Amino acid sequence: MKNFVTKKGNKYWPSQEMKSIAWIKDDKIYKKDKIKFWEEQAKNLQWIKPWKTAYEEKLPYFKWFKEGKINASVNCIDRHVNKNKTAIVWIPEPHNQKKVEISYKELQEEVSRFANLLKKLKVKKGDVVTIYLPMIPEVIFAMLACARIGAIHSIVFSAFSEEALKSRIIDGKSKVLITANGHYRKGEEVYLLDKVKIAIEGTKLKKVIVIPRLAKRIPSDFINYKKEIRKESSECKPEVMNSEDPLFILYTSGTTGKPKGIIHDTGGYLTQAYTTSKFNFNLHENDLMWCTADVGWITGHTYSCYGPLSLGNTLLIYEGSPDYPNFGRWWEIIQDNKVNVFYTAPTAIRLFMKYGDKYVKKYNLDSLEILGTVGEPIDEDAWNWYFKNIGKSKLPIIDTWWQTETGANVINALPGVGPFIPSYAGKAFPGINMAIVNDKGNKVKTGKTGHLVQLSPFAPGMLRGVFRNEKRYKETYWSKFKDKYDTSDGAFMDKDGNIRLVGRVDDVIKVAGHRLSTAEMENALDDDEYVNEAAVVPVPDKIRGEVPVAFVVLEKGKPSDELKKNLIQDVRKRIGPIATLKEIYFVEDLPKTRSGKIMRRILKGLLSGKEIKNVSTLVNPDSVKKIKENLA
Ligand code: WT7
């Protein structure tokens, strides 16, 4: 293994060996004019027509690369075809199934066929196509096929429930769904079509393309991908897109009960996906990158598809679970495929910490060069475990802070610049302006915690709106500070500009790095006939970071274990297994302000055994005392 870091005090810095191969070796790049920086980067992409205006801002809207014409699939496929290279390495979960390597040439053919099939089904530029697929190569074919013809993909995480899928199909007004009959997970066959049938019932969606991943029959009212795809030509002319045309939408949770469709554009998003993949992971020509995120999340969109492919790199995707057949699986994959860049989440690292490093020791991880983490703050213990056991104390850990809304990475330490400080994400990426402000929007002093915001010029990868909900776009991101983008995260900065994140300041919780809305879970509970009112709050969890618990006021009936079970099921059905409530407390009343707002902060405090002071703003201060007795 290469030796890429040296330690000074409690900080790690890039070694000479690291610097010698790093794209960025010093901090000059941070001082560059921000718009010029992104223009220079965008020139690395292939444009059909160059832009005239690099950046235009009329808040809360802004545009990048106006008048520019581009197609994302061309950038991710066609321009790499002559390199004779592998684009995707796919590892199926069952050990007796062979890995599949797909060259850029094959990718071009598969994507073109898929794009032609979509066209045959009357999908047009600007239409939304919903994708509900596990981690199989066809998910990437599907994304790029949409991009090829200018359709907007909307991926729904395949472990989400039928109701979650349905609501996203309806909100997206989508008429075509791409799914699979199932996949393998923890050694089992997971069948998807029962969920699909329920999801599309009563919607306008009539066309369902099914990838036969399992040897199971595909109902005749669905389109069998394998049969149909062979009829299509392997050539498809790419659609000419405006830089600002949407590439995809991706639903994410916010503070209300309804997920929002975050819109990302084509040219700006691709520029930031490309640039951050290259600089953060120091990707060179022959590097193999493995980002373990499912494409159902933004991390998978950007770093398991658009980023590495736009660079012409090889990416690896794995179908299954990290513990199948045991906790050595991931390390085996790294060893056997000589993975160079490995990007995962703190929740996975904590899982490996718990189940010991005995598995890690069995494998040779010498091919690794850069490690990455994303999704939630990484505590020092997890950081150190990752650093020592996977990086053998030789590799930089790139802790990347970003969001579904930012499209690509925003805060991190660059591999050739550093420093790498356990639990600090790092500095704002070159070309991006971040600040920490108080409630009034004024910058806070060094070391003081405040709201993390982005300042103008807003990065090219940023969201361009909320699908069919302009009001929500304005209210969520632009109402608190007007001229600053509100991340809803709390953070503080050290004297050198390194940022440490302290978590969300809104009612979003992060379960195993995945974003869940307390309101969405509460709505699911409220809809149960036995429930009068509910409040959901997070409690700390050793592996998953946070998990939700609920306080429930009953409408009728009596508290029982059976009712508890049913209510837990209600929420899982609405959202999916990640929204499994750890506990339900039946209470008589919930603490509320005079305006009727449930004080979740107080409930959180009660659960952590904090002394609750200042209940005078509540209409029902007694409720706190009673809940306390109930919890004791
Ligand atoms: C929220 C966004 C970005 C892809 C995955 C999550 C938290 C994300 C970090 C990090 C501390 C982080 C923030 C953010 N978060 N990365 N490196 N350190 N917190 O995307 O589901 O949209 O969630 O995840 O709270 O707001 P997301």
C-alpha cells in the first residue's frame, strides 16, 4: 500500500508521495475566481454548443452555462468508447454467479437500445420516467437511456415501500416505470413485483418495463426487458439539451410530511459531479472506484454513475449486503478487483467496527489509495477505525459533506492539500462559498456554532427547484436568509477554515445516513384510526447513528403490544424498513406551544434524561411531568 499521509499533532497531511500524484497540490486553487474556476472545469466536458453566459443570478434562481448545449450520456459514454475500457464492473451477491464487466462500447449499445425502447413507448424529452431498481447494471443503463433522449429520471430506492413508490409516481406524473422482478439480498430472493402492482394501481402509469433479474415469470401485462430490448437498434442519436434542462429529479425528505422532488440540471450538475469525482478521489485514467451507495440516493447518482463515467473511469457496483455471506464480503471485493478508491458511510464503518476486524485481516487491501465517507458526521472512533483498519494508517480519509440538494460534494479536504482531521469535514470545495451564520444571517465567530449556508455564486450542481412546487423551493431554502442558501445543518469552523458539522437543525433525522422526515412518519401514525396524535423524535443508536421513536396519544382503544406492532407496521408500509420505529410510548398529551406546535425538542430531552427547564411557553406544562413519569 502506498504511504499517502504523515501525522503532525492531531492532524494528518498528504505525504510527498501523495502530493506527487495529486491533481491539486496546494491551496492556490481556493483563491481562484469562483465563476472562472467552474468555467475552466466545464470545458473538460464535451459540449454540443458552448455557453455564452457562465453564470446568471436572479435569486432564488440562478443559471450556469446559459445557451450551452450538452448531452449527459454522450459525456458519460460516447467520448470514452475509443479507449477500449471497462465502464462498469458488477458484482452479483450470490457467489456462484459471475461478475460482469461492461465496456464503454457495450454500455453505448445497451443504453442506445434502452433509449430506443423508451422512445417506442412514447417517452419524450421532458417526460418523467420512474426507476425502481436494485443495484444491477441495468439501473445505470436506464439512467443514461433517459439522459440520452432528454427524459427526466426519478429513481426510487428499491427498499422503499409500495406507498412511497406510488406517491413519487403520482407527484412526478410519470407514465413509465422501469423495475426488476427482484434481486438478491442476504442470500434471499427479494421479489419486487407485488409492491410494483400495488404502487401503480389507480395511477396513470400503465407501462412497466421489467428486468428479469430472478428466474421468475413476468406477468404478461408488463414489458419483458430481455425480450424487447433485442428488437431495438444499438444506435440512438443523443438529444440536444440545454445546459439548464433537468437531468433528473430525486425525492428527499424535508420538514413536511411530503417528500420533495429535487431538480438537478444537466450542464451544471455534470460539471460538479465530474470535478468533485476527479479532485476528491484523485481519479486518474486507470483507477477503479467503488462507491457503496445505492443509486436510490444522491450519492449513488453522482458517484456510482455520472461522476466516474463522465471522467471515463471504471466504476464498481455490488448488488448485495455487506455481511453476505459474512462481514468479509466488501474486503474480498476490494482485494479481488483491486479497488483504488473506496467511498462509504459512517453507518457501515460502525457496523464493521462492531463485528470486529478479524474479517478485514484476511484480505489484501493494498490497491486502495483514497478512502471516502459521507452521509452524517463521522465520530472520531469510527474515523480512527476506518483509518487504521482499512487505510492501514497510510491513506487519507476524505470526509465529504453535501446533500441531495447540492447534487455533489461541497465540503471536504482535498487529498493533495489536507489536513485530514478526524470528525472535521474540511473546507468548502474550490469554487464554492460556505459560511456559518447566526439567526440574523451574520457570520459567527471562529469556533461558534451556527447555520451552515452557501453564498453567491451558487455552485453549478445545486438544485434548480422543487418539482411542481416553487413555493416549497422558496420557503425551504431561501426564506430564512434571502440571499443565502440554507442547508438546515448546524456547524462551526476552526481558525483555519475547517468545518465541523453538528447535525440537522430541522425535523429531518438521519437513520443509517438516510434521510427521514419526522412529519412523514407522524402522518403515517396519525392516519391510523386508533391514533389521535403522534410525535416522532430520534434517539442515538450505536450503528445506525439515530433511530426514530414515537410518542402516541390514542384516539380510542388501550395501549397494547399488538397495537404497537401494528403502528410500527403502518410506518414501514408508508415509507420502508428504514423507517422502523424503535419504540412507541403511549402518552396522554404531547407538550405544545400556544400556537399548537409540538415541542419535539422537549421530548428528545426527556428521552436523554435531560432536566427540562422553562416549560412556561407550553400550553400544557403538565404533559412534561406525566411523560417523565411514564418513561421512568
Ligand atoms: C444531510 C444530507 C450527501 C449524500 C448523502 C446524504 C448530512 C451528509 C455529511 C458529512 C456530516 C453529513 C447533513 C446533510 N451529511 N454528509 N460528511 N458530515 N453530515 O444526502 O440524504 O440529502 O442528506 O446529510 O446533515 O444535510 P442527504
